Amino acid sequence: MIEKLERERVLISGISGFIGSHLARRLVNEGSEVYGLVRNTSNLWRISDIKNQVSIYYADLKDFESVKNIVHDVQPLKIFHLAAYVDVSRSFAVLDNIVKNNIKGSLNLLRALEGIDYDCFINTGTCEEYGDNPVPFREDQIPKPVSPYSASKVSVTMFCQMLYKTLGLPIVTLRPFLTYGPGQENNMLIPSVIKSVIKGESFEMTAGEQTREFNYVDDIVEGFIKAATTKKAIGEIINIGNGLEFKIKDVVKKILELMNSPFKPNIGVLGYRPGETWHFYCDNTKAMELLGWGPRVNLEDGLKMTIDWFQRQCLGGTKKC
């Protein structure tokens, strides 16, 4: 138990999201007084097991007055900002929603906190802020966004850095790297492979030579907790990731092996995306030294827990598989 979180008033924007829901569950277990900010009811199934232990508020971050009213009602000591409009396409069509939700929405939340005696605001950035920088990605690299989404995250990070430096606001920016686990969106790699096996379908993929790092969601949540309870993290940008790279094809094969699948992946039937990133992993030295954070769940154990969750959901007949 982390005593600093016991009985503290905590606000999570995007509490019904993938990482937000796991964070909420962890904070409830730590004894925090948890409040969640959501735009609609679509993903509340993720926190159905703790629905009686959290307080949910409905508001659109683009609506400053409603956000301000909620924040002043909750009076949070710590704020975890995870809500975002996620669309990684390279199209002008998404610009309006990206700017209004991610940039304006984030600034509305920060503005709404004026007059609140809070001690930590965790801004959730993204590993995509690094773009095509050389690996391993380090916090001191100049961001090179490659999509409107990643550009919006860079913008918010810069605003947060400015507000810390000029107004002394207690802000930390975390850049979580690729995360997986129970409750993840079905269109991501690991859930897609698991679902194909459950449905008895073969999995079509590229040659899979590109590498990525994969972090079990509990490890990422631990990073958020440590950042919110470490005073010297204030004002910093910190990678949260294990820094271990695996070939995509090897991860797919491992999932099929763990599920005793009779199918082999259809490797190479799909072409690589234009501008494919071949290596994508972080340098986590700063998280280890500043936060005392380090990964605890290895890939095989994390995959086993994720597979078990999806099998229970799908075989149980729920619509979330």
C-alpha cells in the first residue's frame, strides 16, 4: 500500500479507457477516493467490477464550464489525464477533432484546475511523439510527430512544460510505450491474434520483421502511480516502457503456441505500410533512476494473462470479444 494515495481524492479523465480502467482499479485497491471523467457510457463495461467504488462524472472536455464545475466539485489532489481522441491516420479530415479534443480539451482541464490545491497533474503523452527518431527513444530527443494525433500530443506536452516553467504548475508528462492486456481494443495486434485463434481463423500479417516493445498494462499503471507519488518527477517528461524489442512475427507465433493453435500465421501475405517503422523501443533509464520504476511482467506471462481474459470474455458469450 502506498500511503500517499490512501484516502486521497483522485480524478481520472478517460477512466473507462484501456489504461484508465486499470489505473482506476489499482487506485481503488490503494484506498484512493476515485472520481472519473467520461464523455459517454460506451466503455463503462471496463470498470463494471468497481462501479460502486468510483464516482463517475459525464462531460466533454471541449466544454470548459462543465469541466470546471466538475473539477471544483471533486477538488482532486491528483489528476491523471488519459482522455484523448485517438486516430493515427495521416489525413486532414481528423485535424478538427484532434485539435479540439486533445489540445483544447487538455488545456480546458488544466484551466479548470485554477484555484484547486492539487499536487500533481499527470499528462499522458505518447511514444509516437518520437516519430522517426533513432532508437532507443530518449526524452531529450526533439519530437518528430508523423500524424495529427502525435502532433497534438507534442503540442500538449510543450504547453505542459511551459506551464510548469512559467507558472510552477505541478505537471509530469509520461510517454507510455506500446501496451497490451485485458480489455484492450480489439483492433490492436495482440487482441486481433487472440481473437483469430478463438474464432478458428488463420491470422494474416506482413513478414513481421519489424520490432516493437510490448508492455503489460499493470507495469504501465505502476509507472503512473510512481510518477504521481514522486516529487522530483514534477516538470519532467518520462518514458514508461521496458525497452525490450521483439519481432512482430515472433510475438504472433508465441501467442499461437500458448493457445495451442492448429493454425500457423500467414506470414508475408500483407505488405508493409508505407514508411513502416522498423524498430520502436525506448530508453527507460530516466524512469528507473528517477521513479525507481522497472518492468515486472515478462512477455510470456503477460500474454498468458491476456489470453485467459479474452478466452473468458469470448467463450462467455459477451459482446466485448
